[in-house]
Amino acid sequence: MKLIDLITAQSARLKQAGVSFGHGTTNAFDEAAWLVLFAIGLPLDALEERAQRELSGEDEAQAVALVTRRIESRLPAAYLTKEAWLQNVPFHVDERVIVPRSYIAELLADGEGEGTLDGWLSDRTTRVLDLCTGNGSLAVIAAMAYPEVSVEACDISADALAVARINVDRHGLGGRIRLFESDLLTEAQGPYDLIVCNPPYVNSKSMAALPPEYRAEPQMALAGGADGMDLVRRILRDAPAKLSDIGVLVLEIGHERAHFERAFPKAEVAWLPTSAGADEVLLMTREALARLAQRMNKA
């Protein structure tokens, strides 16, 4: 069987099985291509030039077996391959962390694009914190995008930090990225010129409706309470004390903009454009955060 025919057949199996996507791919064909190419030991960019390659029976059997495991286990493909890509950068992934998919990565990596952070930063920007780092992907991408800055990354999960260490070392950034355990900002020293954060923000109703692939991820990295804003409230209240005078917070809240605006109706926010639109990631300056925190403390 040719490679393209095997991928097409496995794509049909995934679609018929009703698996859910969103952990690196958005459709059955791309997911099948990822799994088949991984199973037979080919790179992800090999399909175009090797689509007509005839596969051995052993290669075909290995690919079919991996797709079968994907269907039966309902595990995200990244947990089966132990790898995920963000902004074309490879990262180790396993069940200790959620699969990285933050739109903040676009903003860090795209130095010339519409959604760039450069306009909000300064030539004095030297210290960056990746809060709720998970597998360390945003810290790594930030260090790559801004070679002149020092990066710190923290998470409440020691397991997540162990995975982050794998990725920091994988990309040779151990000298520029410091990892530490912290319950949100409690152990962060600061002052930071930029804090990026993709926190748990899924509201309770949405959590209850998640498909099995998402329930396979660490729930503490997803669940944000009744309105999704439990941890966001703490972050916004505590962030001003951890930011420098030029500091900004970049916060991802996914599909929770309505809940955010209901919880913080007077927040002075800039919504940053990403490939998903302009309501997934927000930015607040230190001054805006300080005014909001003052109102929150009085409430």
C-alpha cells in the first residue's frame, strides 16, 4: 500500500470512530498523517515527497496498530508519540502535562506579524516569567525569540517542571531559563518586565462536557472554577507587585472572554490578535493591573 493511501484509510477510521482533535491537529487527515509517519519513522514533513512510496507490510501493521491505540485509548496523539510542536519547535510531552497549544506562542515567535508583542515591550525588557509553564514551551520560545533576556518559568506541579526540564535541556537553554515550583506568583521574586501565562481557565460547565482526549490531561491544568476565573483573579490581584515599571502581563483565557468581562468589568485590557481571533489573549500594563487590584481589594 502507498503511504498516501494508508493515511487516507486511517483518516477514515479516525473520523468514523468520532475521536476529538485539538491537541496539535484539527482534523482526521492531519492526525492520521502524524500517527502514520511517526509509526513508520518518517518526519512530519515527509508526506509531500513520499506520498507515493510503497510501504512494507510491517510498516503498515505498525501504523494501523498506533491508530487503533489512538481510537481505543482516546489519548491525545501527542501522548502516544511523546512529542508536540508549537511554532515549529518540538517539545517532549507526556501525561504529566497538558499538550501545549497556547496562542501566546504566536505572539512570542512572530517578531514582525500583526500580533507581535514588540510594540508593548521596551529595550529595557530583560526579565521574563512564564507562569503556569507546564512543559516549558512558552519559556523556551520566549528565550529563542528574545536572546537578550533571562527567562524564569514556574508551575505548581513538580511533575510538570520535570517535563519542562527535559525541554529546556533539549534546546540547550539551561543557562538562560530558571525553573522553580510556585503556587501561581507566591514564590516569584520579580520584578519582571513581561509575564506570560496560559493558566487553568475552563469553566465548570465546559469541564463537564470535555471529550475523553481532554479529560486525559491533568485536570488541575485546565479547571478554572465555576466561571473559569478562580486562578485569574489571583493572578490579576498579585501581578502588579511582581512587575517592573515597564512590565506587562500577557494572559490567555481561551473562550472565556464573556466570563472575564463579567468578572472584571472595568479592567483596562488590550486584546491581542492571534490566528484564533482577537478574544483569546489579553494584555494588561502594570498600571492597569494596579488600578484593578485596588478595586478588587476594596470589594
